[in-house]
Amino acid sequence: MTATHGANPLRDAADRRLPRIAGPSGLVIFGVTGDLSRKKLMPAVYDLANRGLLPPGFSLVGYARREWQDEDFAQEVHDAVKAHARTPFREEVWQQLIQGMRFVPGDFDDDQAFENLKSTIEDLDKVQGTGGNFAFYLSVPPKFFPKVVKQLKKHGLADQKDGWRRAVIEKPFGHDLTSAQELNKVVHEVFPSNEVFRIDHYLGKETVQNILALRFANTLFEPVWNRSYVDHVQITMAEDIGIGGRAGYYDGIGAARDVIQNHLLQLLALTAMEEPASFDADALAAEKTKVLGAVRLPHDLGKDTVFGQYTAGWQGGEKAVGYLEEDGIDPKSNTDTYAAVKVEIDNRRWAGVPFYLRTGKRLGRRVTEIAVVFQRAPHSPFDHTATEELGHNALVIRVQPDEGVTMRFGSKVPGTAMEVRDVSMDFAYGESFTESSPEAYERLLLDVLLGDSNLFPRTEEVELSWKILDPIERHWDKRGKPAQYESGTWGPVEADEMLARHGRSWRRP
Ligand code: BG6
């Protein structure tokens, strides 16, 4: 390989191996008293500090309506870290982190509170050396996004002049195409697009990034990754939990908006896209955008989509109530807690190959996987009675739990007859690597502080995903009642029938 423009490839390679450490900076969390903040964000900040990936003066500012002092906030973070951090608690790391912790009480209309936030940041710049670099994490219900962003502008907090200012936005990014476009407009009036980070935490998962490694760092898979060899693809995100205490968020949103619009369509994009020219944000976004733009919905949405709602049943040996009996849910609600959708991709690689996406709450067990199911061998020289039950070859990327990859293929059964049976070959992260994977939020928060936007969906991706989902949601609205399934099962029979009509069946992961 020849070096170009005087670049030294050896030095570049060495640089890439250096740990990625954030420069002087701080993080402001709006909605700091919420579940996400306690279970994911605060622990992720601590884990990054513990791994030495945050600058010494890193600062964490909480903003919420509670009348807390800095000490109360620090105690809250302490409890969250003790309960949910991935890495062991170390007093010296904590003592350093606590130096930069501040709390600003206020609601989103409160101009004085935003002025207080401004002076808190200026003070941190002086005492902690944060250099004016702050990320604002909007862990708040989406209806507040525009308000918070406008307040940041009004109070000069989004000015890029004294350092960088970034907006980190949690999903759901809108509830349909129109609302997402409106939101994008408001956000881009305040922050330049390269300073806006939309979180899809699935992209922060190691196994999701491994889709790209598997496909593009090997020669084995790519030659068969197309319509000539693949029969269909199944992308499953099954959860065993119900909606927990999230009735207010979930009812009216439903499974498809909650996770198909973002997580599952991102998994589809990574599985189906063409090889990007490089692993940089622009190149990745270009390929993902192309493939999302080529997604085609089925002609008959009635037959090739299913929406369902869980009824009472048993989960993990315990009785589970139905969705309509959950606290805070409208007893007449038609919200989907299960969704299955067939799509196709209109390009030369995938023409005619169905991609089946399904997700649901209160299903048999928690599992997220992508199964690439291959066509049967065109001819078998073996006795057909022994082999007719054979499944298809499949490559299964297990996103979680039991992270890894499984390949399924036929093998001869020991004995004198030529009998062939399906077997599996397994790669498990836990067995091949000694270090445990960082949590998705750890990876993504660090990327925000580094300004690395590879793993964040762009405006176009978010809007294209809504374009895919909107007609489905409209169709379901017209239909009214969702299909029912008992808690602890694998979803409504209608979803099984949908695949059976195509001569296929869902995998039982
Ligand atoms: C979130 C959804 O994005 O992902 C939740 O809003 C869901 O409804 C969660 O439970 C699942 O995340 P994970 O990482 O546990 O698969």
C-alpha cells in the first residue's frame, strides 16, 4: 500500500490504538430525575471516569424541578452508580468526579433557572477547566424538546464561540414524519447539524457494531449476502418485560414507534447496506440512507403486518396482568405491544428477499437477533427421506443476551446411513474475549464528548424511517383493535399465519 499526502500509515495505526479520551468538557442532563438518567446515564459517566476516559475536571450538571442542593444531587448519582454501574466502585474516582457535580433547579419555562445554568457553566469553566465545552442531554419527554432547545438559544447556551456546545436527543424523535421534520427544523435552527447527536442506543451495542465487522472484515460472508443465496432475513427484538412504570410514555406510542422506527430499522440498515468507503460518519450515513430509501412496504398491509397486545398470562413462573389492566393504561387502548412487519428492499442485491421485523413486550424471553436464512441447496444427492426435514442454513447474529454469532448447517449423523441433521457452530463473545463490553450508553456518551458521530442516526435516516412506518401506523389506526396474545407466549397467531402464508416460520430463539 502506498502512503498518500505524506501520511504515515504506521503512526496512524498506532494513533488509532490509543485510548479515546475526552478532552476538557462537561455534560448537562435535563430530566436528571428520570429512569434513564438513573439507570443508564449516571452509571455510564462513572464507568467512563473509572476507565480513565474522562478529563480530570469533567463536570456533570443536573437540571430538574426538584429543590435539590448539589449534595442531594451527588447523593442521587452515588446511589445510581452503586446500583447500576458496570465497573467496581472506587472511592478515589468518585471523589474526583464529585468535584464537578452541580444541580440547577428549575422547569423548562423558567428563564431565571436557565440564567443560573449559564452561570453554573461559566463557574465550572473557571474552577474545573471545562473550556466552555458542554453537551446538553435531553432526557425529557419529546414534547419538551423544542422548548428546551429554544431556551438554550435564548440564554446564549448554544453559542459555539467559547467552546463546543452539543445537543444530545433521546428517542422518540417525533411520532411521525411531520413531527420529526418539525423537530429537526427547531433543533437545526439552534445547533449546527454536526453538533446534534440523536441517540439510538442499539448502535452503541458492541454486537450491533459487529455486524459491520462480520460483513466487511471477512471474505466469507459477503459473497453469499444477497438474493442469490439468501431466502429471507428475520430481525427479532423480543422482551419478556411489560411496560413497567412507563404507561405515560408507551400508551399511544406502541411497539412499532418505540423500537421498529429506530432500533430495528437501524439493524436492517446495517445488515442490508452496501460496503461504505470508510468507517466514517458521512460514508456510513450515505449507505444507511440509501438502503432505508430503498425499503418497500408490502402491497397488502392487512396481510403482511400484524399488531398485537398482550393479555394476562404467565411470565417466568409469575402471573402477569394484561396490557389493558396495567396501571395508567386506558382500558380501551389499541396501542400495539407487539408488531411484525414484512418489508422488501428494492435494489439489485435484495430484490425479492423479504425482511421480517418483529418486536414485542411480554414474549417468551428476552432476545434480540438477526437471522440471515439461506436458501436450501438446489439439489441434494442424499436420500430425501432422511434430509427432507432439514432446515435452511442460517447465520444468526445474537445481539443480546449471549452475545455472539451462530452458524447453522447440515452435518452427517454418526452411523452407517447417510443421514444429515442440522448442527450449530458458535462464536460467543464471553469465550473469545476476556474483557466485558462497555454499555451502549458508555460508548455513546464518550462519542458525544469526542464529537464522533459515526454511531448516531442522521436527520435523513430518522425521516426515512418514519416514512416507512407512517403508512403502517395509519393502516393499524383504521383497523382499530390489535390482535391478542397471552403474556409469556411468542405473539399473536396472526403473526405465525403471516409467515406460514409465505411458506416460512418464525425462529424460536
Ligand atoms: C428502548 C425502548 O429504546 O429500548 C424500551 O424504549 C425497550 O421500550 C428498550 O425496553 C430495550 O433496550 P435493551 O437495550 O434492553 O434491549
